[in-house]
Amino acid sequence: MATLTINGEKREVDVESDTPLLWVLREQLALTGTKYGCGIAQCGACTVHIDGVATRSCAMPVSAVTADQKITTIEGLSPDGSHPVQKAWLALDVPQCGFCQCGMIMAATALLKNNPNPTDADIDAEITNICRCGTYNRVREAIKTAATSIREGKVAL
């Protein structure tokens, strides 16, 4: 039995210790916003936050996460889609197929929390998620739009 704090709620799951966190989220807890992409922590579709750090959940065994660590999924980012990054994503029509976008949004929010004024080089270095539709330019612009909104005090993280 593992105890996890997910989106602010303590949850107990009965899984093997080597079960990837991704499968616990999706299969045990029905938090399906976090996607399976590659299974080897390369594509980023499975990105969640663990204590605010963007983490690829497909390669993270549930045993590596303690009950005190806070896991945030896309469902926990904001209850109504009002997070500044989510709003920028919609305003700039970032998603094409949309499969990778939850992971991209989670990576972008972690970046902006640590760097509220990222350069193109900062974004390229931190957002290593793969988008097979190639929406990278729109992703970059959405991150900059969200950063501007946050800096100007229009919205907060």
C-alpha cells in the first residue's frame, strides 16, 4: 500500500512498489490527463509536478515518492482551467492534436515558477517535451504570454 498526496488530497493505492507513478495516476486514480507517450521518460507527455519540479511519471516508480511529497497533475493545476499557462495555451491556439499538451503545460508551469522571464534559450533548454505536431513556436509564444501576464500582475501562479 502506498500513500500519495495528489492534487492536495492524500490517497492510498494498493500497487506493487515498482509500478510507475503514471499507471497509478491513470489506472488506479482515473487521473487521465497525464498521458503515456514513450515509457522511457523522453517525450514528456507524462509530466507531473513533484514538489513543484517537472517530473516524468512514466519512469518514476511509486516507491520513489513519499507521502509528504506533493504531486500535482494537470487536473490539479487549476480546477477550472484558469491557470495563466492554460489561458495562454487557449489564447494562442497551441494544441494541434493535443496529446502532448498536458505534459507541455506542466513543464511550462514549472519553468515559469523558477524563471518568470525566460528567454528563448531558457525555454528551449527546459521544455524538452516532444510534440509530433511541431507546435514548438506556439508553445514558446504561449510561455512568453503567460510570463508577461504573471509579471504584469494580471494573474498569479
